[in-house]
Amino acid sequence: MNNLLNIKTPAEPVAQTRKADYNLSNHSVSNLRLAYWNLSTEALYEEAIFRGEGATAIGGPLLAYTGKHTARSANDKFVVRHSDSENNVWWGPYNRPFDIAKFDALYARLLGYLQGKDVFVQDVYAGADENYRLPFRFVTEHAWHSLFVRNMFILPGALEEYKRFVPEFTIIVVPDFKAAPTIDNTNSETFIVLNFEKKLAIAGFTGYAGELKKTAFTVMNYLLPLEGVLSMHCSANVDPQDPNDVALFFGLSGTGKTTLSADPMRRLVGDDEHGWSDNGIFNFEGGCYAKVIGLSEAAEPEIYATTKRFGTILENVPFDPVTRLIDLEDDTITENTRASYPLEFIANAVPEKRAGHPKNIILLTCDANGVMPPIARLNPNQALYQFISGYTSKIAGTEVGLREEPEMTFSACFGGPFMVHHPYKYAELLRYKIERYGVKCWLVNTGWVGGPYGIGKRISIRYTRALLSAALTGRLDQVKYTKDPIFGFEVPTECPDVPAEVLSPSSSWGDKKEYDRRYRDLAMRFKENFAKFTDNTPPEVVEAGPRV
């Protein structure tokens, strides 16, 4: 906010109360009108409303709107090329190299833009395991982004901890500042640039809050594997009676990570980003960032309840300004409507955000072709092949430029845009964990049955939950399996509460020849995609792919 009239804002009297001794001058940020340090949720509500950044709805959630960008700008992310990190980064479409001099020039202009303005600072941690947690500092132009950070990360516990806070990495987000592509060598006026050597990331001309958390996740994905810790784009839950009965759910946005992990019969560890060390698994975050388009109180009561609570941010959700009622069915702004809320808003969440070692790994794919089985059992090599492939369909709204029709994609490690090392770096760590802890691996299709998108229908969440329940409780260990003739994985022939035709995709197709053609075509797409990984991947993993 450019407060030219120097109007006193609601939280101005307490703006410096939680100021860290290691201040913004260490990041070359200076000549501000005022920096608001580590404001509480209530104070950030007041600031956001005062500044016209949002509104409140019935029950108290804060409604915020992201402007032009309602999803991640994957094509606008860059990594500064430097001799120290040069050989660690998997350069390519997800990690585009950025010149050091160009970064310095862009950052200098961003600092100039901030002079005379207000900023909001949140000092937080990523990582519930204190042995591997990373102190992050977020500097944001908008108050509601500061509230988002407060919801999504782990907070210091006391005033003295705030005073002594020293960040290991700083992320500065300025949605109203634009890059100049012809000068800065960016793809557009939007940019997200990470500099691992300076421990600094900067972002501009995007108000989408998901960029803040995914930038921090990218940093963790770079640093933790160097310490032998597997960083994962997955949700996690645990049996209430057994802290070592953990299930991990890998998948891209829209495949069901958040929905399926919020299981009333199990306790939620986290919904999106985790680490796996020798101590077990731990959540990177302190909150959840759930898709809420079409959210049903009957099917997803835990998440639905958060949309009516003070402290929740509802991002790009339409509402009636008179009645203050929200409309979760309305996709006129975007299909990627979101709710950000603290993890403790889910009643059965694990307060420690940690658990033991997994017994089951579920790789979630949303197959818009309608040919993959709803569940299949994988051996370790098949699990690594599917993990590196990361096959799914992108769902409309989750990235800029997606069409309404789901778009087939292969996203390495089920999180390609956020992976910094070569995919086998993560797969190698995963193999070690699977073998050491005897983990069962499953491929679960949350996409279409009876035909592709437009002909078949998306599998019922009730059936998916029944399949997962049977897998996690060991009931699927007692049934017969058939070997898939192309992919080689094992498909159960029966499951309680799931019709046989759902278990066998081909039986629900009217045109069997078309099913065979599409299945073989998908297998070929797998092989074509995996060709770019073969040089760095052991032959036994390469050979675990489909045979066509």
C-alpha cells in the first residue's frame, strides 16, 4: 500500500512489537513507510479490510481475490544459475536458468518500488521436525498474504523467539510490481525467481497465494535431499491407534490429496508437503490449502466446516455482498477456488504434525482417458517408475492457461514444477525408504471410468474411499489379483463395497477396441516420457514400465 496521506492504520500502534533484531536492512529493504512485523490473525484481518484487500463472509472467513492470476504461473519461475548450485539443479522447463546480474538488477528495481510503502513481515518455520526445520521470512505487499503465511506455516512460540529470529531464506512477494521482459529476460511481467546462493526469492505481478507456499516448498526440495531427507509433494494421515501406520498420498492438485487424507477414521498429519527422515515423516506446513469448488458438506464435512470459520481465507470464492453467503459452486472467477486454514481447524489433525514411518504409499493419478484401474498393487521398481513418471491429468484452474478439458501430463515425482534435483535423486531416496521400512505401494486412479472425459464419468469418491480403506486395513491382501498385461501391476478382482465393473475398467466400456487402443496409446506415452530419464535411472526401474 502506498499510504501517501500517511493515514494511521488499525495495527500501526503494534506494528513493531514483534520485530526481529535481525531486521529488513539485512535484505537491503529500506526507506519504507512502515513494516508490520508478525501481526496476529485478528490484526491482519483489520489491515486487509482497511486496505480494501477483501471482505468477510458469514461465519467469519476472509474473502480475498488474486486479480489476473488465479493459479500458479509455472512458466514464469526461474532459478539463478550459480557455480555453487550449478551441478545440483535439474535444468529444464521447471528450473529455467536466470542470470545473476539480471537478478541483481531486477531486485534493485523491486527495492526501489517498495520505498515509501508499507510491507508485512511474517517470520515462520517450514518443517515440524526441529532437526530439519528451516526459518523463513516472508515480506509481502498485501496484508492478506501475510495472513496466508501465518495460516500455512509453523509459528514461533513466544515474543522472545520472534526477537531472536534469523531467517535462513527470505521470500519477498510484491503483486503490484511488474518485470520488464525485454530488460529482465523474463517470460512476462510476472516472475518468481529463486537465488539459492543469496538465500532469497522474489516474486512480482501475481497475487495467487499458492506461489508463496510453493516457493518455500521448492527451497525445501533443494535443501533436504542434500541432507538425505526425502522431500515429498504428498498428504499424510495416520491410524489413531498406531503412530507407525502412516499413509502417504502423492499427487498433483486435483487428484484428491487433500480430500482423501482428510479421513474421519484416521488422523491428518498434513495435506500437501512433507519430509521423510530417519525419525519418520513430518509436515512442512502448519495449515492446509484445499480446493473448494463444488465442495460438499456430505462428502467432505471436515473441509466444508472450515469455510465458515474465522481465520480461514477463501481465495477467489464468489459471495453475495448483501447476505454475505458464499457460493462454492460458482466457478465464474476460477475453478481453482481455495481455502487456507490452520491445520488445527481439522478436528482429527495431529498437533505435532509428525508421525512414524509409512506402511502404505498411494500414488494418485487422475486418468482422463478412463483406462487405468481404480487401484493396483505395485512392486518397488514399478512404484519408482510410476513415481518418476508422475502421470495424471491437470485439472482446469490449477495452472495458468489450462483448458476446461483435463490435460494429460507427466509431472516428475508428482510435483515436477517444484522439484529442483533430477527426479532420480528423489526416487533413490524413496527406494531406500520403501525397502528399509517394508512399505506397500499402490496406484490409485481418481479419474474417469466407463470411457474418457466427456463420455465416462469420474469415479465416485465413495468407491475410492472404500478401496483405500481396504488397502490400508489389509483387507486387499486377502483377495485375488490379476496381472495387467501391459503395465504389469496387480489389480484386485474384488473389494468390499465396490462393484466389479469399477475394478475392471474395460468391462465398463461399450467399445472394447477403443479401450484397447487408448490403453496402448497411454502406455506408449509413458515410454516416450520416460525416455528423458533413462540415462540417470537404473535399468531395473526402466524395465518396470509398460510393455507394448
